[in-house]
Amino acid sequence: MKKSLLFASLLALATATASAQRATSFAIPATKAPGLLEKATATPMTQASAKAKKAAPRKVALPDNQRLVGYYNTDEVNNAFGLGSYTTSDIQPGVLLEPSDYKFYAGAKVVGVRFAVGPQTTVKGVEIFGVTSQNMSTLASKDTTFASQSATDYSSYTWNTVMLPAEQQFTLNTTDYNGLMVSYKCTQGQQTYPIAVNSDVTDRAIYCYANIPATYGGNGLAWYNVGTDGAPAIQLLLQNDNFPTDAVIATDFGKFTALISSAKKVNVTFANIGTKLNSFDYTVTVNGVTGAEQHVDASSANIPTGSYFTDSIAFNAPAETGTYDVAVNVTKVNGVANGSAITSASGTMIALSKALKRNVVVEENTGTGCGWCPRGLVGMQMLAQTYPDNFVGVGIHQYNKTDAMYNANYANLGFTGAPSCMIDRNGQVIDPYYGSNGSILEDFARRLNDLPVLSVDVNGAWNEDSTAVNATATIDPLVSGNYDIDFVLVANGLTGTTTSWKQNNYYYQYTASQVGNDPNLSQFCRGGKYGSSTFKWSFDDVLIGSSYTSTINNAKLGALVADTKATATYTINMPTSAALKKAIDKKKVYVIAIVYDNEGVANAAKVLVSSEASGIKTISNATSVSGNTVVARYNAAGQRISNEQKGLNIVRLANGKVVKYIAK
């Protein structure tokens, strides 16, 4: 069967490798100091326009006997960071490569380090470490001093290649070390940003060897994990006269869901590790059964050596529910046998009995003091307007404590900057307007296509004095598993007249043309409706309460059993701040239930809080309340019971409302 390449664009290496958190098993570094990075803001956009972002990434011209390995392997650089407020000593930015990053090139020789660096910076050399669970040791290094040639306005970045001395070059293998730390040494000025990054790649850690004092949360001179705000422009340069000419690898694609007896398309990441790519062939295996060979014409995609791309692969689910091993095997490249030593990638399919509705949670880090956050405001607006029946937004105002909506009680999702967001807690921090590849709407749509393994219903009612909301969630799982639950209150239409409500805005300094005449952003630019340094806004999806105390969740959800409904309850207190209370309209308060595990959000629900108070009532073991039949009864632990028990009882009524009362 012949097919054309559905989608071929260079991807961040993050799709093919482990997340930054996996590095904690290595010797480096126990110290995690997010929030230290300072972003260059000399240009109007830290992200290019959506149109520009979708342009083909800048390619690297390499001879046939060389390859690159890094968090990504193009010449894309669109931002820079520094640590100037915390140290002006020399620093050493690095990337931690894992064996899964370079296993395809085992046997090649490491001959150099390639990297870009921000302007007004002096480079002092490169160093490569071998990392084990016990220590780090220098494998190769070279001292060399030169000044950065990158543009002083951060509009472009110059790449540098430092070749290792012959005696320092070494053969790459996947067994001697848990990983390789690849780094360069440079100066750090108070107002300079040496660490050039591709900000589209945000689920791999930025490491830095620096002298950060205890007053800023550091341990002196040490390696630090300073966040995931972008992928440092650092790459290993490999050389081998025997690199295959025709070779494509597929990368493991994880877990996905599918409806029984149906086909499910999944984006699988591939890489061209040969010298050219006109076509490739592959087979799909599900539960040990391999299908017919598929042919992909990639001649028009112009995929260069070492570049990653995706294609949509169809997997046919069996007729029975269950969990199945699946695989993709690249059999041919350019009509001949695949020259890669590793040709197959694996995943896991969960075949479900029915297609449940999915709601998608988008949690955004924002704040009135964040000058770039206006684009996050309109990004969340776009999601709410485009997907009104599926969007579950939570605006977490934690950027600045002077924000009238500031709230410190919520899950620690690893945000280190604003505006930023995460979709269904998948571990990838992305821009709430541009998303991962030009538009947050595309990221949302991809997630919406994933079938959930459980459904969630939630309702909430005010207590008698409206100081809290009594929330109840009902979860109906198709598969068994262990999950947690968060209860959240959000409010729409929040606004005020004091400075603590005014939204900072950096876009007012620029014209509409400087943001690509994007109408969503032009309104914040010079001459736009909101084209001033601060402006008044009506904030939606604002976090005003949750089941968290600081970052500790107090709500509980026991193990779920397939096809057996479970219930969880929690009372969420309303905020006590006078300014915030004044801004809240009870008719615009929503309760959210988020059910999740260590792989992310399984599903969620959102509903307007009932206008009818539902406090602790002293009623008997009635079969109806206010004319509404009692359809379910639960104890204080959320377990379903058939009859009234001593103590707290919870009843669900036929009209969907929940009533709590105490039986004596």
C-alpha cells in the first residue's frame, strides 16, 4: 500500500528521548533550582509568529561522515537566558544526553562540540563528562577563548564548532555511562544572556555549572538543574566513515487508547540517520500479528540527515478489550533494506469497550506582573471559544504576589516562567498561545483525539453561608488503576480598579506589523485597544480555591475497579482576601474535578456551582429532599452506602444536587 507523508517537520529531540526528570537517577545534580533563568527581552517576540514558527527549521550542512546529537539537531535558536542576578562568575551550560539519544550512532567517534551562544559573551572552552549513578568524570575537554559573534539585539545567533584534540576524541557506546553531559564554558555578565536556546523544546532540563550562593537557593559552585524553558543549543559532533546511506529509525511511542475493532492513528516519530531520504516502508504489529508493508513517499518533504519527523500510523485494535503490545518496524529505506542497526519501535495499546467524552485540562502559569502574559490571556480565550464543551482551564496566578488573584495553593507543575501552560499534565511546558508548534489549538486538538479510560462527573453547591463549596465527583472507569483527584474552583469575569488588577503589557512598545499583524496580539500593541503599559482586563478561568494546602493535595481517591463507579468528595474554601471576594460573582464560579496518575490527566469535569446552598443539614434517612428523590448515598469517605450511617452522610438527588447532613 502506498501513502504520502502526512506530516514531516523537524521535531524537538524531546519526542524521542526521556524527560528531564529521568536525570535524577544520575550523579548530577541533586540541586534543582528552577526560577533562576532570566530571559532576554530585547526583541518584541520571544516566540515568532505562528506563520514563521511553521517554516522549515534551519538545517545544518554536514559532510556524509558526520552527525549531530543534542536535545534537537537543527540550527533553530529563538531565545537566550542568563543567571546575571544570581552570579556574575563564569558559568558552564550543559545538556544531559541519555543513551536513547545516541544509541543509533554507537561506534562513531566523538570529535567535537557544536553550540550557539548569546551576544556579549566570551567562550572559554568545552567539556564532555561521562555520568554514572555515582559520579561524573571528564571524558574530553578543550580550552579555547573567543567572543560571541551573535547579534547584540538577539535577532540572530552564531553557531560555533570546537573540535577536540585527536587524543581527546573517543568512541561512543551506550554501556559505559548512564549519560553524557555536553557543555561549554563562558562568561556571565549582570545583564547578558549567554545560554542560547530553542524555546520550542521544553521537556528537557537546562543544566548549568555555576556559583550560586545560598541566599538565592544555591549551594555555591555546583551543577544545577535550572528549568525546562528551552533546549540549549548544544550538540555533540560525531564522525564515522561507515554511517549507513539508507537508514531510518522509529522511536518508541508510548501508551495510547483505541476503540475495540477500530483503527486508531498515532503520530510516530522517525529520524533520517542516513544521507538521503526519498521513501521508506514499514510494518505494524499488534499483539504479535504483523500487517502488510506500508510505503511512504517522503521525496517532497526534504528531510535532511539527522532530522526527526512524524507520520500518522494506523493501528487496528483487536475485538477484545485489554492491553496489547504494538510495534512499528521500518523495513526499507529508498527501496533497499533499512541500514539502521535498530529498525523497530514499540508502544502499548489499551483497547476500550466504548468511546467516552474527553475534557482537556489546560493549566496556565500567569500573573498581572508578567508583560508577555497578554498572549496567554487570549490563548486561553481561544481555547474556551473553540472548544466550549471540552476546555477545562485553570489560570494559576503565581507570577507575582502583588497580583490580586495570587494563589499559592496548587499543584507544583514545574513552571519556571510565564506565560506557560501544560496540557493534561503531560510534563511538557508550552506557550499558552503558540503551543508547541505554532498554535495552542493544535496541541489541544491532538489531545482531544485521545480516548479516555474513565469518565468524570462533578457537581458543587454552596454551603449555607457561601464560604465554601461542597464538591462531589463520580468516576466511572473502563479499566482498573490507581489515580488521584484534585478539586478546583475557578471564577470568570474577575476585574478591579486598583493597580493590583492591572495587567502589565510589553507589547505596547511594538507595532502590529512587528507581531505579524496578528489581530489577537495587535490589540495589545501601539494603537490597539489595550496598547498601553498596563490595562484593565476581565479575567476568566482564575484559580480561586482548591483541595491543596501549599503544594499538598488533601483530596483522596482510592483504587479504581473497571466498570465500578467511585465517588470522591471535598469541601473547597473560598478565598478570604477582601479585594478578591468583592470581585467574585457567585454565578460565575465553577467547580472542577481532575483525575490523574503519574502519566497525566485521565479525564476531568467542570460545572457551574449550584446557586442553591447545600450545607450540613439535620435531616432523617429520607428517600427524598425538597421533592427530589435520593438516588445515591455515601459516607464521609466517599464510599457508597445503602442506608444512613451515624455521622456525616452525603446524598445525591435526582436533580444532580448533593446534600450533606449529620445523622446522630
